Amino acid sequence: MFYVVYVMLGGLVVGSLMIGSNPSPFFGVVSLVLLAFVACGILVVSGYSFLSLVLFLIYLGGMTVVFAYSVSMSSELQPEAWSGWSVLPYFLGGVVGVVFVVMMVLGGNLGFLYLGFYSSDCVGLSIVRGDVLGVSLLYWSGLVGLLLLGYVLMLTLFVVLELVRGLASGCVRSVY
């Protein structure tokens, strides 16, 4: 089971490097989907299946729509590929940075993986999983934050739609 977690953590690092060094918005969307999938897989292995499902739906439902609008308005005829020489220095610089941070912080000790024995199944006389209890707190105690998050996401959608509308109309047009 630990090998699966190590492969997923490696995918998390590679996905982050792919997002940081993407040559085209098309590849940024693919990298974001890969990163969201791997991160949610790590959460499932850790025992937080409900949280993983919620995050996966938010990332793929919300953020990919914004990327789709951006990509459709800024499409290139010949996008630059991953194998281009302009992408390689950024990717290798990220790999060197990740290796340096791992060597400095961990010092060779891979004991940072805690899979949470009390997070995956019921504890004691409880019949409800630990991650499902957060749903009631999300809608009761976190109501203000949830409403603020909805407002910010709606505002972000309108800003992106206004930016990709073009120079012909809207508040972002050039004035001669």
C-alpha cells in the first residue's frame, strides 16, 4: 500500500512541475486534471473519501470550466509541445528544487507519511465516518465562508468572461 502512496506522491510532484512549466494553456488543463486526480487519490488512500469526492467535483467542475473558456478564446494554431527546448529548463529547475527541498527538510527520513488510523473507519461506538461529520459543520458553522466562496467563484467567472470577450466590446476594450 505504501508503494501506491509513493507513486501518487511522485505523480503529485510531477503534476505540479507540469503546471509550473506548461508551454500552452492546453497542457495546463491536462496537468490540472492529472494533479487533481492524484491529490484526490492520496486523500482516498488516507481515508478521506468524502473530502476527496468534494474536492474532485469542485476542481473538475469549476476550474476546468474557467480554463475551457480561456483556452477557447486564446487558441493557438501551433501550440508549443512538452518536448520543446524552452520548457526543459523550467521543468529541470523544478526537479532540482524539489530534490533540494526534500534533502533539506527530510534529511533522508521518509516518515512524513501518516495514513491516519482514526480517519478511515469508525472509532469506538460511532457509526459515522470521520470525514462525513464535516458536512454538517460546512453548512452550519461554515455558512459565511461557504457563501463568501460562492460569491468569489461567481465573481471570478464574470471576470474571466469579461477578459476573454475580446476587444470589440466590454470594459476592457482599447480607447483610441
